[in-house]
Amino acid sequence: MAAVADLRAVGDVAGPVGYAVPWALVAAGAVLLVVAYVAVVLLATRPRRPGDQVAPVAGRARRTAREVALARLDEVGAAVAAGRTSPRAGHQEVSDAVRGYLAAVTGRPARAMTLADARRDGPEVLAALLAEVYPPEFAPGEVLARDRFAGSLARARELVTTWD
């Protein structure tokens, strides 16, 4: 019966409790943090202006970029053949070497392009190579990567050798 004695009558209702000032400051700080986060994200992901891109290289610098890319492709091919690198990792390195070369000679952000980006905005040869190396990079197991590595490496060398 003690529980019944704790009940108040309906007319005995207390008014609302006011919020403390520190909670209002915490809420205002949270709103400021959200606004700052949105501003940073929008500024960091804004489309780049044409002047923001690196200028493509020509002449000797292009030949040097080609030599570096071909040397890297040779290293990757040798590492996969010797078993020091898996074919899957080899495909990833082939993709990175070609992307690096195209970024150097075209001034376009080839390293950051997805397959969809390359199909939409990039050089068609990059899109074709990415379409070839993506399945072995992401397929379960190593069979597909092992079967396609030699062809992917040859096409990457051809792309680097013939790109002008």
C-alpha cells in the first residue's frame, strides 16, 4: 500500500524543467561542428578547375615517363614470373604503372579514376585496360588473375609504348 501513497493527485502536476546553460552550449557546438564538416567536405570534393590540373609533359620528360613505366612493368612481370608477387597483386601494379604513366603524360588524374570515370572522362585506352585488369584484381581466387596476367601485361606495355 506504500506505492498508492506515493501517487500524486492529478492537480498536483509540476511545470517543465528548464535546461541548463551547458547543454545549450553543447547543442550549439554540435551544430557548428556539423556545419564545419559539411563545408570541409564540399570544398575538398569540389570539381577542379582546368588550371588546377598538372600540365602534360612533352619531349624528354615524356620519354623518361615512358621508360620508367616500362621498367616498372618489366619488374612486375619478373616478380610475378618468379612467384614473388601474386598475379592478383601483379594486375594491381600493372594498373598503377599505366595510371601513373598516363597521369604524367596527360596531366589528367588517371590514378584516381574508377572504371566508370575512365569510361566517361578518361582516355579510352585506360578504360579498356581497366576493364581488363579489374576482374582479376577483384575476383575470388587466383585462377583468373593467373590466366590473364600475361595478356594484361602485354597490353599495358603496348599502351605505354604507343601512347602519344
